Amino acid sequence: MTHFSLEDLDGLIATRRSATATKSYTRSLLDKGAVGCAKKFGEEAVEFIIAAALGETKAVTAEAADVLYHLLVALHACEVPLQDVLQELGRRTQTSGLEEKASRS
């Protein structure tokens, strides 16, 4: 299997933005706006939580893929570039999680 990254998925979502909603599930989600995309992301997150709580490995994998996809769609709907999120994660990893959390107080 070839390497597939979040950046690849993000690019695919960007490409599908220009399709019609009748041809693209991604476009149909984006047409619901940021709130609709956030709701769908939340639904997928709950499904992931349930699969994880039940210890269903295959379901966890499938739901995690859904969560990542819907998160990226929601980021597009909010006009937040994936690169900004990755930069924020990079910034946060410069210190320990406990130190970073304490600095927000």
C-alpha cells in the first residue's frame, strides 16, 4: 500500500470543493456550512468513542478514518488550513503537555 497522508486527504477535499453536491459527498457536506460540518464531525466522533469503549478494533479504525475526514472537511468549512493546525501541534510539542497546559492559565 502506498503512503497516504493527511495532506493528501486535505488536497482531495480541496479538489472536491469544486464539484457539484450531486457528484461529491464532500461538496454536499460543505454546502451545509461550518455548523453542519461540525455536527457531522461530532456524530463521527461519538461513533469512534463507542467503538473504542467496546474495544472493537476494526470499528475503531474505520471510525477514526471517518473522524479525520470529517475534521478536515470541517476545517475547510471554517476556512482553517490544515497547515495551521499542524503548526500549532508542532508548537505545542516544543514543551511537555503539562507545561503547555499550565501556560494557558
